[in-house]
Amino acid sequence: MLTILKAWSAVLPFEGMFSLGGWTASLLWVVLFCVLVDFVKIVVELLGRSETRRFEFDSSQVTAVIATHDGAEVLPATLAELRKHLPPHQIVVVDDASTDGTRKIADAQGCRVYRFERSKGKAAAINFAVHRVTTSLTLLLDDDTRLGGARIPTSLIARDGFDGVAFHVLPDRRNRDGARGDNFLGAVQRYEYGKSMAIGKRFHDVTESVSCVSGAVGLFRTEDLNRYHHDHTGAFPGEDLQRTMIHLLRDKRIVFADEPAWTIAPARFGEWLRQRLLGWYPGIYHQLANFVRLLFRRDSSWRLRYEMAYNLYTVVSDPFKVLSIVVLFAVPGMRVWALVLYLTYLAFETYAWWNVSVPGEKRRAPVAVLLFYPLYGALNTVLRVLAIGTWFWMRWVTGEMRPRRGPKDRIA
């Protein structure tokens, strides 16, 4: 790291770059250590990725379950594409107290439709539906996710003996259902998702320990979803992460199928903020205990332990990173380091950017995405720290994230 700093000092004629003292110098070294850890993680995962798995699809083995609330706008396209893979009687739609005619749309497609008169949330809707599935496999699908040309990898479970399959989920490039998939925010999120899928999930696929099957789409054994439904707290934030954690804690093997499925990502900055602050990041704090359990669990693979250790490291290091951002702009002598850190992250990010592309394509994210991504990462770090307050509010004040286990999620 000292070599890197000296190299930057030779390139950029800054005076006094190494003359900082006291707590500012200590904070800077902590931040630079975090930069190095993030880079090492990318390198380790890129070099340790699995080969693409081969599989077959048998439509008779699987039922699709879609939990939806006010999904009338997005559901028609989702069902139209899903019906290319499955007959309508193998598609179960649970209308979670919608007010926009969602049930009529699903009925018109010939699906099996159930309705809650009072909203119970996504987890309860899934539990309700799975209890009524008669096939051995269940495909959990969001109401805004297109399978497109993706195949459903039934043989990975039915023949090869795995217990869950994650897909290669990406934000849609189309402008559909009010979402602007081809805008800049969409391109940034596609690269973000692509890193998680093409690097992270393929890395953990080697030891069958993919740590999160996206809530957008995932394939599971029906009997497992039924057996473990009571262990899920029922909270929406991190709902998919918790389901995967529950499987891994019970020696289940979760693998990755490099089949692209397309979901709608936030098209506006306000929507993106709500997704992170109210959905994704509170779910991380909701699963801290499971991170610790998997880290110290005797039978966890080293890759899974590594991922859980990194999750815990992120929770601890994020406040220091946010503090460093504040200091960099508040202390005149430190502002030059903002550029140094940006350029360092940009140099490290280039390695990942060069390796991430949509399956079957060689096209990379636009260069503008690469240039913006270090700032995007910093903003996500700030939001993760702010989400500590969001989690506390939703867990202890409003009660939205309190456990809601019980038999009521099995009845309408």
C-alpha cells in the first residue's frame, strides 16, 4: 500500500501528502486498508470462479409461484413470457390485497389465483402458495421479472441433487411498464448486478454455497420451502437473503445457473433510495445473527465463511468509510485525498469492469458507468450506514420487521 501511495505522489504534485498526523492520518490509513480489502476480494473471486453449469429443463417438475401486490401493470408481460415455459395450471399467483385489478389479469391468463383481502406481505404470500404446490420443484418469481430466453434448470435439483438454484438476474434494458431501463441509472445497476452475478455468485458456485438467491427468481425444492417456512421471520427487507440463509444453515447446497432473467430496477433516484434504505440494507442487519452462525458453523465451506466474514467486515468498516468521506471534505488538508482515493478505486474497478458482461455477449458497461462507479459505491456505503436507523425503526418502532411466524400464512 505504501508503494501505491508513493506512486500517486510521484504522479500528482501534491505537497505534504505524507505529513498528516494524529487521528486524520490514522483514519486515512484505515480507509486505504479498506480499499485494499475491497480490491483483493474482487481479485480472489474473479480468479476462483466456476465454469458454467450444464442442465436440462423438464416443465412437468416445476410450478411457478408469483406473489404480487398491485402488479397489474407489470404482471401481463411476466405471465406472457412465463407461459412459454409452463402451462397456466402450473402458475400460482397470490394477490396480496391488490386494489388495481391484479386478480382479473391473472384469471384471464388461466393461472391458479388466490387473494388476500388484507395484505400479509410477500413472505406470507409465498408460504401460502407453496403449501398448494403439487410438483417437486417451485420457481419463485417476482411479478416484474421476465424469463426471456432463460431455461429453468430443473435437472440441477432433480438429477444432480442440489437444493436451490440462483439465476443471473439483471435490470431490464427495455423501457417498459413505466421504468426507463435504458437510462444511466439503469446502466449503473446492470453493472452492479452483473458484478454480483458474474463474479460473486459464480465464485460461490464452486462450493455450492451461493449466499443469496435473488428474490426476483429462484428455484427450490417444494418440500424444503414447506419444511422451513416457519423459520422465516416474514419480514420483507432481505426476504430472499433470509430464505437462502435458512437453507444454508441446514446443509442445503445452493448453486448458480448462468441464465439471464430480466427484472425492473428503479428508474428514478428517489425510487432507488427507497429500495436501498427500506428494502435491501435493513435486511443485512436483520441477518447479522445468521452471518455469525454460518461463519462459525463447522460444516461451512471456506468460501461461505469468507463471504460471511466480509459481510461482517462491511458492517464494521462502513461507519469508518462514511467518517472518512466527511473528513475528506471538511478538513482542508485532506481534500486532495478525495481525488487520490477516487482514482485508486477507479483503477481497481477497471479490473472488474473488464470482466463483467451479459452472458452470451461481450459488450461491457459504458465507460461513463466505470467512471461514476466509485462515487456510486461511496453513496451505497452512506446508505448502508443510514439503514442502521431504518432497521431499528422498522424492527422496534413500527414492527414491520418483527417476526410474523405462525399458521396464519397458510390461509387466505
